[in-house]
Amino acid sequence: MVKAINWKDVPEEQVNPYMKRKLVYGDRVMIAKMKFKDGFVVPLHSHENEQITHVTFGSMRFWFGEDKKEVIDLHEGDTIVIPANLPHEALMIGDVEETDTWAPPRLDWLDGTDLYLKR
């Protein structure tokens, strides 16, 4: 069954004191709208999911690889495609609003085992 969803009707989860998210997902793809407070760090991690990140407000700094040698800054309007299984870490520079899309959906986010974010 096909159903229209309005983001204002999607429940917002307070993941930790610095991060809120809203999730919409199907069988093969997930979209998350997120808000972060300045200075929050998403710890180095990787996942089987291909990820597309689009910044709608603020700036983010990404480090890529186990050694974190590759650094890319994203600003309002920037989008990046992160391949599956690539280790990455992110720093919020100022308050940030962004949208992430994953394929397949992040099962750790659905079953609550995304403990790296809940510390």
C-alpha cells in the first residue's frame, strides 16, 4: 500500500542531548532528518549501508578511513555519497540540520542497537 507521509507527523526521537532524528523507511531505503547541536561528534564507525548526506543548515566536517586521513567539510546545500563499509567520523560545526539516506535501511537504528550514538 502506498501512503503519503508528512515530516511534521513523523515522531522525533531524542537520541542523546545533542541529537534528534525522524525516520521514514521502506523495505530497501531509509531517510532520516536530523538536528545536531554544535560540537557533537559522530564517532568513527562504518556500516554495510551506502549513505547519502545532505546538509540543509550549518556545517559538518567528515574524516574518512581508519586513519581519518581524508577530510571533507560540508556546508549548507552540500551533499556527499559515502560508500558502504567506509569508516567515517563527523563533527558538527555550529548547529546542524541534515538529511541522510541509506540503502538498505539501518537496522541498528530500528532495533535500538546504535549504542555508539546513545552515549
